[in-house]
Amino acid sequence: MILIVDFGSQYIQFIARRIRESKVYCEVYPFHKITEQLIEEFSPRGIILSGGPASVNDENAPKIPDWIFNLRVPILGICYGFQYMAHFFGGIVKKSDNREYGKAHLINIEDCILLNGACDFGCNQIWMSHGDVMTLCPKDFKIAGWSNRHPAVIINEKRKLYALQFHPEVAHTQDGVKILNNFIYKICGCLSDWTMRSFQDDAIAKIQNQVGDGSVISAISGGVDSSVSSTLIHKAIGNQITCVFVDNGLTRLGEVEQVEKSLRSLGMKLIIKDASDLFLKRLKGVVDPEKKRKVIGVTFIEVFKTVADGIGGAKFLGQGTLYPDVIESVTVFGGGTAPIKSHHNVGGLPAHMDMELVEPLRMLFKDEVRILGKELGIPDDILGRWPFPGPGLAIRIFSQEVTPYKLELCRKADAIFTQEVRKAGLYNKIWQGFAGIPPGRTVGVMGDERTYDYTFALRAVISTDGMTADAFEFPQGFINSVVTKIINEVPGLNRGYYDYTSKPPGTIEWE
Ligand code: XMP
């Protein structure tokens, strides 16, 4: 295992990803959580110190305990981690006018295990992002590589201490993966044996240990995460798990039936609670996006709690929480990022219900969950489904009240769009796609008659994690023909748009 110490790096997930992709297990901990007990439990083969926004010369610069450097475990510092090590061992780090942001090149490379095979042809591109620079190399370290301006690699091979001023974890660093692999395999001696099979066996044993003969209740959305998490729990404890699907009336066409069919095919106990009338009643007159989300979130918790009480007090709550939700890169100077939307998912439940969480996926990334799901025999149509938000179609009928009529228009337009995307063989090329209903009506003419009807908007994006996104470029004529088809087949709609906005500045959903 590799332990990654987070000093507030914006790239922290990339470091973890690169290590996992090399089939070595790693976990991320914020710098202030590094204790002797953690190190003892974790027993890392190597430690990586991440980058971060602070300066080692700041009065409140983030620190780790000094004894870390006496563990005789190889350590790799990255960016702030580089400066931290240089400063700790007596080097000098200073603010510089000669800052480096973006592309640079690694030159004057010394022969060493860390850079072995990585920079054979010299002048390799690296990615820099730092304001401070090291102006004096600590004693017992040597400079093993330079950028065009500053020392970029320092090493103390005897003590197995290594540091990079640049970021090997980002794709812009040409041989970054090779450098990280040299560290984990050649220096730390890790084996590339962490697979989903080994994860699965381990997770099953952990669930059995935690739950014993207790019962688990699990909220199901029909999406990848809750399906895989529930299936894994089911594999571990069989019928001690009951899945609950709350039908909020804001689902896509045929969704409830589809969820029921796929979950039953996986052999799980499933309760479907139809609460659509209650949700729609509560949403009456609600236009403000944040208010909509709050109403839906609160109602969901209320309904779920009633169902849970009805089946006689399960002690455990199963959730499909993923690693990106768990790793919250530390904010070194306090203050979080500005909330854009209050996402609704089952995250609000534990606080309202006195239950212990069972979260078998909390150490996995989304693509790892898909691999695990495949191993568990979950069909591809569940694993590859486009994400669908907790508040459902309510946030796609935007800037207006949600009514049954508009829900019907939205459902039909969405189903045709999705079906046409599938027919064109584009479903798996798109990260997420959907139709929504903008506010207001427009005038049109159909069969010599004037129409005054609602409109629809289509959106399809490509993305890797939903944090940023670009509009998908459909082949010429595709949107044109889908718009025509929807208008022809859905009475009540007379005009269609395609949303070309990327994220940022837009978001994927309209509200
Ligand atoms: P935005 O609109 O924030 O969406 O760019 C990013 C991704 O998150 C989904 N989304 C949600 N998922 N509960 C969820 O479970 C929510 O409240 C929610 N809001 C947005 C959205 O569909 C996209 O995949």
C-alpha cells in the first residue's frame, strides 16, 4: 500500500488514480490526520507528499510529524512536498519572481532509479505549478534534474527520499506515470497485484464482519453506484439486505419498471414505494431551483424512513458512496469551495436515521466500480447507464413549477432523444444526455394551424467525472431530425433547441 498525504492539492485524486491504475492500492489522508496509529495500521510501503497551495515559509504552513522521515519508508515529495522536504532538511525555499506555471522541460538529468527509463531522450515535457523555488539544495541531497530555470528533482538515495518540483500525476508530464511507477515498484517494492477480485474478497469479508447477523436497508436509484454497492452487500450477507426504491414521480419513461426488472434479476429483496403524489403535491408552486432540491431531499428522507420503520428497524444503511466524495482535498487556509447546487442524494439520511453506514465502495473510483460491477455479473445496461440526478426530471423542467403535464412532455421528448442516440450507436460516446422543458411557450404553425406550445431543449455532454464537460458534437443532421421527430410525435411541443454550453461556464443540468 502507498499512503498519500494531502497538503491541499488540486491534483490529489490524480495521484491516487495513477497509483491505482498501476494496480497498487493507495489511500489519501489529509496532513493533519497523520498519526502513529494510522501509520501502524496502514504499514505503507511508501509515502507520497502531495502539492498544495501553501508556502513552507508561512507561519501556519501545513506540517506532518517529523518522525515520518525516520520511518525508513521511501518518500516521494511532489511540488509542496518537494519544498517541504527541501526546507525540512535544511535547504532554502524562497518566493520567486521566476515562477513556473504550465509546461516546462526536464533537463540535465542524473542517472537514478526514480527517473530510470523515464527521460531517456532528454528534454521531456513536465508540468509545473509553483510560486516558491528551492534556492539551496539540502545537504545529503543531490539535484538529479532541472527545469529550464530551477532544480526540479532532488534525491537522497541512501535514505530513499525523493522529490519532484513538477507534477508527475498530470497527463501533461510526458513520463509522469513511468516516474511514479519507478517509485512504487522499484523503490518501494510494491507488486502490481491489486485487482478487483482481491478487492471484492476483502470487501465481502469486511461487510460480513461489520454486519454479522444484522439487517441492512439500502436506497436504490437504479444508477451504477447503488446497484453495485447493494449487489456486493447482497453477495456478502444474502437476504439480510432489503433494497428500497422510492418512486418520486420524477423518473424517466419506463424507469421504475426497468429498475424493478434489473434488481429482481440480480435476486435481491426489493420494496418499491410509490410516493409520486406526495412529491408532486410538495412541489406545487415551487419554482426556485434550490427550494425544489430541498423539498425533494426532505420528502425523500421522510418516505425512506417510513419504509425503513415499516420493515422493522434495520441497524445498517447501505450506501454507494464513492472515493471522490470521501477525499475532500483539505482547504489549508480554511473556507470551502463555493456551493453551486445542493446536490440531493441519500447523503442526508444517516443524520436523520440512527443507523450505521455500510459503504463498501468508499475507496473506489467510478471506473473501478464499473469493473467490480462486471465481476459481480451486473448487466452492462445498468453499468453503462448515463448518470441521472437525485431530483430527477424536476430540475429539467427548469425555472418553473413542475406539473404532471410538463413531466409527461419531458419524459416523452427524453425517451425519443435517448432512443435515437442509441440507434445512431452514440450512447457510449456520450457521458450524459437528456431533454428538458424550458419555461414558456412559443408560437408555431403545424398543418396550417397556429400552435402555442411548450418547447424542449436537448443536452448531451462528454466528460470524465462531471466536474467539467463539453457539449457533444452530433453528426450533421442528427439534431435536426431528432427535433422534427419529437415535434411530430409529442403533441404539446412545437420547438426544440440544442444546448452548446460547456461546463464551466454552464453546469450539466439547467438548475
Ligand atoms: P451539474 O449540473 O452540477 O451536474 O453540472 C453534475 C452531475 O451531477 C448530476 N447531478 C446530481 N446528481 N443529485 C445527484 O445525485 C443531485 O442533486 C444532482 N444534481 C446534478 C448531474 O446529472 C451531472 O451528472
